[in-house]
Amino acid sequence: MKKIKLTLLFFVAVSLLLTACGKKDENSIVEQEPEITYDWRTCEWSTPQIITSDYRLYVGEYTEIEKPQEGSTYIKEITTANGMFYLSSEQTDLEEKIEYYFSMYFNDATEAACLDLNEALESELAQGYQVNTFAVAGSSEYLFLCDRYEENKLTGLRVVHLDANSKRTKEVDLYESFVQSGFWNVEKLNEWGKLSLMLKYDKNGLYYLYIWNKAYRVLVLGSDGNIDGIMDVCKEAAESNIALEVLQDPDGNLLFFLNSANEKQNYCFCYDLVQKKVKVICPFGQVTSRFCFNEKGICYFWIDNNLYRWKVGTGQTDMVFDANKEGITENAISSLLSLNQEGFPVIYVRTTTGYERYSLTDQKPSEEGYMKVASLIGPNKELQGAAADYTRKNPSDGISVEISQDGDADAYRTRVIAEMVAGKGPDALFVSASDMEILYEKDLLEDLSDSILEDTKKNVFQGILDSGRIDGKQVGFPLKAELHTLLVHKDVWNKEGWTLQDVLDLVEQAEDDSLKVIVDISGGARYGYGFYGNMQALVLEDLANTPFLNMQEKTCNFDSPEFIHLLELCEKYGEIYFSGNEWEWETRLKEGTVLANIGDVTNIQTFSETMFRLGEECICVGFPVESGSGCYWDCGNYLVLRKGSLKKETMSKFIEFVYGKSRQRTSSTPVRSDIFRDYLVYTDYGTAEGYASLNIGNGSYRPIRIKADGTAWVEEYIELAEKAQPYPRQVEMITKIVLEELEAFYTGKKDAETVAKIIQNRVQLFLAENDF
């Protein structure tokens, strides 16, 4: 087997994963623990072999840790094999004094420990120094880099070593060597007039200094503060924004890797202790910056929110943990990796109040006594993530999700429903809207109307809850929902709501050479573009609320002259034309070449962007209907409880957990109105000009477009969400019939009148044979 250097191997392995993850290697490797007998700086290692194995890690222990100093400003956080460490500051009212806090979240502790930096660094702070960053050496030595500026000029740089009791063990002045090296110049000052210096420290007592976003050069200083060497990594990338990350092995050795913002210059390297310069510069593919390395020679790292392990002795690399399915985080970059005593990863995730800590293990937890949920729609990250998160926070009342294992979803669905009919089967199911109707009609579902808390009734949008109601009973709960409506220019229509006849009258009034498309598609089409897009918006979005169908009287009118005329109009104005500009529909609305548009309003971000583009010129008129708002919640699938299940209380608690304020604020489409009012902030959190932010927790913010007057489109979005209704479920089969027959007309095989009669006969027969 070919041998290569470990420094090159690590990044080749990760680079290969970007293209090879998920591909099964038929020549799988037998599980073996590697024998670590090499120094990774000098010896050779096995070429990695990407495989798919059944080996998985699970959450063995879950802990919530609060921040000791609420309201302090973040400076820096890092992880080591022992835990996670957090540095923050706070300016006091007394003489504008800055106080510093250093929190230590050890992997086996239930709460954070703290160092008293203000007393330990009293002399530096009195001389005008500020704490810039820090590093951790071993298990109980902490280094704090302090700098001093006078009139935007660096005049002091010092590193102070403290032990676990805040006692000073060493201090080294780095200023003279730093200036002498020529490493710094005034052009590298950041927007606050300072250097974004980063500090690393290795087992040899060497200090490594570099600038956070200009890390193509690393200055190495000896234990006495004198220059030991300079690592020039990528001179041609000097003008690029470059991030440097550092892998530290259990012995304290450092391996650096460099990622440029334009992804064109990527290198890995280490410091040659003899030559006093860069050693082994290797190009490599773009990789994640979150990883850890245990004593058994196993490296863990993130790619696309999956956690991978690489066994450096055998070359085996495989995915071992899916953070999405575990409901931990949607963004691995917001998490940090450490190691527990067994050498398994520990994941730290930021929250608004502190951190969530997940200690992983290879032992699958027992699911005895859990509420069993069978997903009849296959894997679903909303369900699986929410169930995993709930179980961690309610370990005595957990939830397990079952999915078809053999890939035959239809056979699995048939078996589960048969078990339900026999009074057996899982406690709950995750099903489509039509399956929810079928199960209800067979009297197999529990009514959970009395299980909804007043807070949920008050704040969750009514259309969300209504979508799971049948005959006034709350039998289903959607876990996710999206808004759909129709936009119209005020010069075309300036009333609240409209009917199909109103739209047809407007079409007739339009000049033939101006109107090209009746309804344009930009927010996603349920049935396609052009002819089908027009049919969707005008008829199929809510077929039960058109002049062509009466569900109560079980009659239809598809062979009417009005429907035949509608088919011909949709064909006439079914042109599809795009210039490549994603906002072309905005111009079309203003020019009058498009009557209306299915805009993207699925969540507060897309709604705000759409309204920003249109300003006060357009309104959310809704789809044409005979009654109602014409605006809809698309809720997809539903969680239902088997009638007679003993897990009704668990189900109720789980629903409140899913709809609760804490979890909903992190959703891309929150279903609670108070989320938008309570968590909207106008302070700049790194967003561009013209944006506010929605605080979604975990230290993250969603950018929200604002109006010219500086306010957000929150009330307009809430108004739309509150008037939106659930899609009617009883017309799904009828809609399918209409679509099947429309194809013959669209392809020119049959004329409009013939197709209309066929649709009329098929739908009328369906209405006669079915009860509603």
C-alpha cells in the first residue's frame, strides 16, 4: 500500500470525502484499533480508504451549562481535549473600566468554572493593556495575550501564563520581537484600529502569532520571547482573506491548515524546529475547520453537519454521526468539538443562555418505555431531530422514530395501518394529509383537542392548527409549514381578495400585445410553469373553492363554457420566458406583461425580500376564490396518535415542545407570531445595510430586509400568516384527475371541449362513489 506523509494524508482524506462521502466501498475494512507507534511529523501512514460501515456514535450524555456572566461580550472560544474555554469582556460604568471573564467548561463538569483575570492581570490592565486572545497548554495552563494601543499604534504586547488557580506562573514580553520581525504594519489594523492577533502554544514552549484574516504568515517566538522563525505560507494570497485553523495532537504538537476565502489557495504545514521555517507545504481540498484528534490516533471532523472519523493507522474513514437527525444543530460551524475520557467526541453548541454539551458514545441507548412513532413518509429530519432533542431533555419519557428499513415504503405503510386496524402497532405515526384522513375515517386516531395549552392556542397561527382538525377534532399536528399566496400590482387590482371571474375580466381587458403571462412563477410552482402554472394559480390551488366544484352537493361543472374558455386562455398566455434575471418578474408586474405572481413568501426572510423589491406597489391578494382569503399554509405531513395509546401525555408534551417558543425561534419558518415580535433586533450583527436581524439563538441571527423607514415587514408578514388557511384535503384525488386529463389538451392530442367533458365525467363519477 502506498505511503505518504500524515500532513498530506489528513487533507487528502478530507478532500476525498467531499466527493466520495456516502459512496459504498464493497471492499470494506475489518474494524481494528490502530497501533500508534509513529511520530506524525516524520513517519508515514496508510493511504485513507473511504468506506461505508455500520459503526455509529450516539449521544450518551446531555448537559446544559449556563454562561457565568450573562451580557458579557464574546472575545474568543476554543476547545481542547479537556473541554471548551470561553473569553469575554464587559465594560463597567466605573471609569469605563473593562473586566474580563474566562470560563472553563470541562467535559466532566456540570457547570462552568472561572478564572479571576481581573486580579491576575491587574498590573497589565493598570498599564492600559487589554486582553486580545488566549491559548490553552496541557490540562491546567492558560495563556493570555495582552496588547496596548496608543492613538491606533501598537505600543505593547505581552503574554501571561496562569494556572488553574489564577496564579501567574510566567510572563513574557513579545513587543520588541514582534516589531523587529517586520511582521506587522499599520495597514493590517482592523476596523476598530487593532490587530486581530491569534495565539497558539506548543509543547516546546514556542509561541505562534498570526492575524486572523491575514494568516498567510505565522511568527514563531521562543519561550523567552525572542524570534525563533517566520513561516511564510502563501505570499501570493497576501491580499486575500485567509483563515487559519490548528490541529493539536495529544502530545501538544501543532499542525496548521490554511483556507483562503476564494478557495483557490489551500495549504497544510507545520514548523520545522531545526530549519526554523515552514515544513511540508501541501495543497489540499477545502475542508471543515472543526476537528479533534484522540490518543488512539483517530481524528473526528465535520462535513455538511455529519461527523466523520479517520483512523490514521488503517486509513479507514467513515461517517459516524448525523447532527441533523439528532436535532443538534443545522450548522456545524456554530459547534465545537472536544473529547471525553473514552476518546469520543464531545460537541458544544452555543445557546442564548450558555452551551449545550453532547458527549458521544458507541453504545446505543435503550429505548424501553419510549413512545414509538412510525414515519410512513420515510426519513424526515424535522421529526427525527425534534424527537431526539425532546428525548435528551426528557430522558424518562423519550420518543423513538421507526422508518422502513428494507426500502419498501408501500409495504411498510400497509403493514403499519393493518396493525393499527387490529388495535396494535406504534403509539403514533407521521403521515401524509390523505393518510390522516383515512385513519380518522376508520376511527383510529385520538382527539388531542384538550391537550393544547393556552399559550399554543394564543400564539401559533390558527391555520396551522386548523390544518390538523377534522370534524372539529384536533387529530394531527404538522411539524413544518410554508406560506403561499398570489401577488398583484396595485394598479391592476387594489382590493382585498378576488374571484376567478375578476381575474378573467382583467385578462379580457388587457391588450393582446401587452399581457404575455397571466400568472408568473417565482416562489416555486406546485404543478409547473406556463400553462400549468396558470392553471395552478387560477383553479388548482383550491379547487373546492372555484365555480367548477361543489363538494357539499357533490356536483361539478367542468364541461361549462367558462372552464373551456379558461383552458384556452391558459394556453394562450402560457408562454415561458426568462432573461436570466431572478427578479425579472418584478419588472413584468410593473410593466403589466404579467397579471399576477406566485411570489416567494414561505418565511419571514423571503417575504421581506419580496416586499422590499416591490415596496408599496404590490399586495398579497391571494389566489382567486369564491370565499376565504386565498392564502394558504402548506403543512405537508402530520403527527397523529393511535386511538387507545397510553402515550397521550407524552404526545401532548412533545407537541408543546415542538411548538414551544424556544424551539420555534430556530425554525426557518416559525409558526408562532410572538417569535417575530420578541426576537427582532435592529442592532447590526454583521448584516449588510438595509437589514434587521431575527435572533434565533445559539449566537446566530437571520438577516431580515427592512423598509426605507428602517422598520421591518413583521406586521405585514404576521397579517398574511394569520389570515392564511390550510389547503383543503378532500380534493387531492380530484385535482389529480384534472391534471391527468389536462395533458392531452396541452400536448394538442385533444381539444378543450373534449378534455372538459372527460374531466366532468370522471370527477362526477368520483363524487358519486365517495362520501365526504
